[in-house]
Amino acid sequence: MDAKPVLTADPNLLSVMDPDLASIMESDLVSAVEPSPIMMVQEFFEIGGPVVVILVVLSVIALTVTFMKIWQFRVLRKGDEAVNKAISLHRSSHSHDALALIQGSNHPVASTVAVAINGTLASTLTDSLIREEVVRFGSEKIEQLRLQFRTLEVIASISPLLGLFGTVIGMIAAFRQLALAGNQVDPSILSDGIWVALLTTAVGLAVAIPVVVILNWLERIVERTAHAMENAVTQVFTIDLTSPSETTHETVSSRSAKLSVSH
């Protein structure tokens, strides 16, 4: 096979040429030698093979899911103040004002507290029935926050395995080339297979590590939201023992009157 011609420029020739023309020739020569980003990407996929392509696709899916969850969780940044104020109004026997403050909110804690307060206003329902419905409603809200978590878990789990699979394929190819070489052993024969093996391992870890970090961060947000929801709902059905005794006595009396009516 004929060798590819190497483009070079004679320094003496460039020195006697027009400076502008010499600059243009030099830039053309440099661009002809240096590969473009598109060529580098194509070479990356050609060397890595199908394993790298699959890992890149998984990384795109993980990035898409991450942006979707960040957009969904943006509502969690607001609403804590409204929930605390609503609970305070409810405990001070202003349940209708509390309900009007948070009813229709997209915040999962606020909407769950609204269901709980709305249930306490229904004199025909017992606390046990109200709590059961609130638990069901709150669980549904938490489950909505956990959507697509399984996708991230699968990507975080299989990415290193795919990298390891690519490593095995690369080593198989390297030793196959070594076997075909026979007695003419050349260390450079192993370079292509080892290069593929290391590349797929690196790409697999590069995909898995960020996904694991993001997944743990998102799960922590959901755990904090679930704790805040449980705490807020419990406050709807209990009294504030740190308040003055007169207020506490009035609250207990109103709760007792409601229970007697419901029974």
C-alpha cells in the first residue's frame, strides 16, 4: 500500500514569499495535519466500538432524567413558609383560613396538609379515616417524586458492567492478534486491544460515578420532603404543647367536641 504524502513547507520558500500568502499556506498546512473535532469524535466511536456507543446513549438518558427531576423539584424550594403558617392558623382554630392559604398548591407537603385540614373540617369523619386517606395521598405524592429513579439506578448499575464487558472484548482482541502473529511477537500488536479495554472501562466509570452522585442527591431531597410531610401532617392532628395552657385547653375542648359529634 502506498504511503500517504506528508505535507511540509520549505522554510526558505516561505521566507521569500509574500507574508500574507505565507501565513495562509501555514494555516492550511496546520489545518490539514490537525484533526477536526468531528474527526476526533468519529475516531473515538470507532475505537470504542458498540460498547462506547451504548454508554454514551445511557449518559444522554441519565442527563435527560436529571434535568427532568430538577425541573420537577423546583416547586420544593417554595411552600415551607405557607405550610407553617397554615398549621399555625389551624391550631389557632382558623382552619378555613389555613385551608384557603394552601389549597390548590403544587407543593406536595402543602397539598397533603390541605387534605388533612379539609378532613378535620368534616365532622362526620373520624381521625382514623382522615389519617388513612392522608397517608394514601401523601404516599402518592412521594411516589411521583421518585419517578424515573429506577432508570438512574439501572444506568448506574450497568455502566461499569458494560465498561468491564468492553475490557474483556479488548483483551480478547489483543490476545487474538498476538496468537495470529505466531513467533513474530511485537508488543505493538497488543496496543489496539489494550486501548479499547482501557477506553471502555474509563467511559463506563465516567458514566456511572456522576449518576450515582446525582441519584443519592435526589433521594436525599425526597427523604427530606417525606419527613417534612409527616411532620406537618402530624401537627394537624395534634396540639402544640409549648403554647399557653389556656390555648391548649381550648384546642383540646374543640377536638373533644368534634369527636363527640362524630360518634
